Amino acid sequence: MKLSLQALASLKGKQRIAMLTAYNCPVARSLEQAGIPVILVGDSVGMVEMGFASTRDVTMEHMLYHVAAVRRGAPNTHIIGDLPHLSYESPTQAVENAKKLIAAGADSVKLEGPYFDAIEHICAAGIEVVAHTGLTPQKATSFKKVGRDAQEAEQILLDSIKLQNAGAGMLVVEHIPAELGAKITAELNIPTIGIGAGAQTDGQVLVINDALGIGDYWPPFSKQYAQMSDRILEVANQYKNEVEAKTFPE
């Protein structure tokens, strides 16, 4: 059964929330069959699937395409659609683009950083919002851990409270010290979803390519449950050899 963010919030303190990203129909279908309650169609697609050096190259058109593909694979799972870089600079623009993601198949939208007005306006339009604090790749100049000094940690905590007060129904916290992740989680009433934020958040999210071991680089806070790049190489080599040896097709 598809859960709203409000329903997912009722799990806080009772059950950890497992979230994975997906960018295409077959993977989304597998995640739904596994019972993953939330799928994030993240702008991480730009780096792990499209070959971009940054998520800043991802457009609304890209996101609409991938959200629609994931929805076809996971019709009964809550899908979060990422609002890409520069798609929510004003409240009016934020609402317009959020509506596009919902029309494409998303159940809620996610945006990065302290865009409190944008969140308020999107929520006022009847759309659930996931906020994102800590490391925010769309604006970051590096991927170093943030919130390590007291002043920066305090600002992230204050922003988290303001994001909740603006109407966000869930908060992604990325690449911050574990103790800060725990502090934010204890302070908020909405679920926190960590990625490199320690083990005390209300849930965790991984990029599916990182989890599958597809690629040649993975962030230090990810975990590889398989090494699919090696398997793809093996299959491609076997196929090539069989074609050249005239054993395929038999």
C-alpha cells in the first residue's frame, strides 16, 4: 500500500524507513517487489546514470522522464521526485515545477537547502515536500562533510527546525556528523532520512547504483551489496567471445 509522508511520519520512533533511489522501470519494479516503502527519483541520476560531473546539469525534462519511468515500475510505492537545480528559485517557479513532477507520477517533491518560502507555497498547493539539509550537492563546492564546527552545526539544526515549520513532511540529512544527525532526529517531529549522517536517523537512503556496485567510484558513506559492474563486464566478455567464436547463436 502506498504511504503518504504523513503516514510515514507515524513510523518515527517505531520503525526505521528504508529508502532507495531508482531511475528506471525495471529497477523500480524490483524495489516495489522487495517492499521498499519509498523510492527517491533523485537528481543523482545525472552523475550515476547520465555521466554528468554534477547534479547541476540535470534539468526538469530529465527528471520528468525518470519519474514517469519509475512510476510505471512501482505503481504502489511512494515516489519522491527531485526538483533539480534552479527549478525552485521563486515560490511561483517552485509550485509550477512541483506540479509537473506530481503530474509525471511523483507523490511528493524534494528540494535542497533553506528554501522556506518555496516549501510553504508548495505545501499550500496541496503537495507534500521532502526537505534536504547538511550537504546540498546542488549548491556545494565540495563533497566534504559539513556541520563539523559548532557554528555550522547549530545553523543546520536551526534550518532543520525551520524546514519542518515551513511544512516539510520529511527531511534528508546528508554527510554530517553522526551526533548532529541524532540531535536533529531527536528535535524534529518529522522523520529524518540519513545518507552519511550516522545510524540514529529515522531512516536511511542509498543511491541504487552505489548499493549495486555499478560504477567505479562510491561515496565513503555508501555500502556496496553487490559488484554488478564486474558481472556486467563478465557477461559482455562472454558474449563477445561467443559471437567471435560463432557459438552464439547456437
